[in-house]
Amino acid sequence: MAGTTKLVIGASGFLGSHVTRQLVAAGQDVRVMVRRTSVTKGIDDLLQTRKVERCYGDIFDDAALREAMAGCDVVYYCVVDARMWLRDPTPLFRTNVEGLRHVLDAALDAQLRKFVFTSSTGTLAINDQRPVTEDDPHNWNDGGAYIESRVAGENLVMQYVREKGLPAVAMCISTTYGPGDWARPLMVRSSRASPPGGSRFISASPPRWSVSKTPPAPCFWRPTGAASASATSFPIVT
């Protein structure tokens, strides 16, 4: 039977570190799962003061996943391979789809109250006539292998919801940046090489997410069984 601990998988990343901090600030019992090779500078202060429990594991390690989820009622999955520049997309699908499958299987066994999957705005449909909803299927094909892997990953989560009863939601997150973003110099360098036209960014102090155009709204989420969903302010799901 699930307990009340919140597990963040991928807590060493920028988004995962902010999710971890918000949970700690809300007074939750928090556990993080990271690899032994992970750079955890975004949460080192929380680890050193023992405000969060740390366990080690990899998303392909079924035993480690089940051990990490023991006693948890909510899992926040913040893992993604976002290297969209790879010439060989195999690693993208290995992490974003096959690795995710291992996590979903473990989540089923853990009898969670909720599984929060951090998806991408790249999975959303495009419609020039009206706002899209979670019922609109992905309808554009020029996003490359990264977007294909994200669509496949989200579809896998929704399949587990429909066919296996996993209590999951998919949060479609846009580009994030802000305090604690150790990859910001890379973002700045890459933006200088981008074509004219601009991009949408959201400050992460506290972190916010966006799918809308102007002005950007904080978040778009896909609740199971809902008829529609709009972009609204969204606190950490607990």
C-alpha cells in the first residue's frame, strides 16, 4: 500500500530540482532518485541538510525503481533526453520511450495515487481556428526525432491510463529557464544561432511553464477523462 512520500525521478535536472524544492517548501516528505553519476548541484543543499531522502538508481533498473517507489503515493517523472541535435536518434527513443516503460511498469506495482509525467508542448496539436484541447491528436510531423520520441512517450503514458488504470497526468511543458539553470550558457549560445522570429520562454523564479502564445500561461495539463483543459496557473500536484 502506498505511503505519503513524494518521489522525484530526475531531481538532478533543472525542472526536477525546482519540483523538489516546491515539495519541500510545501512540507512534504520527499525522496529523490538520481544516478550515482548525476550532478546534483541544484539540490545539494537539500541533500546535505537531509531535507530530502536520496536513493540511487537508473530508469532501466527495475529493482531500483520499485525500491524507490516503496512507500510513495505520488511520483514526479522529470527525466528526458532532450538532445534533439543527435544524428542518431536511438538514445532519444531509448530514454524517452523504453526507459519510461520501465518506470510505468514499476508505478503500476506501487499502487500510486498519482503519477505526474512531464511531457512537452511539442506533443500538442496545432489549430489555427480554436484553442486545442487534450482530445486533439498530435497533427504535425516536422518536429524531428526528439518530438517524435516525446509524442511516443506521452502516448505510452496515456495507453497505461486507458488500458491499465495508471492514475497519471501528462503536463505539457515549454522551455524553462531561471535560477539554478546550469545549462543557461548553452541556451544563450544556441539562441544566437537561431533563425529570426523568436521563441517563447518562461521565467522559473518560481518555475512556470507555458503552452500559449502571447501572453504565455503557466501550464497546460492533460487530466484523464476530462472533456477539455485550458492553460491555467498550476501548483505542484500533490
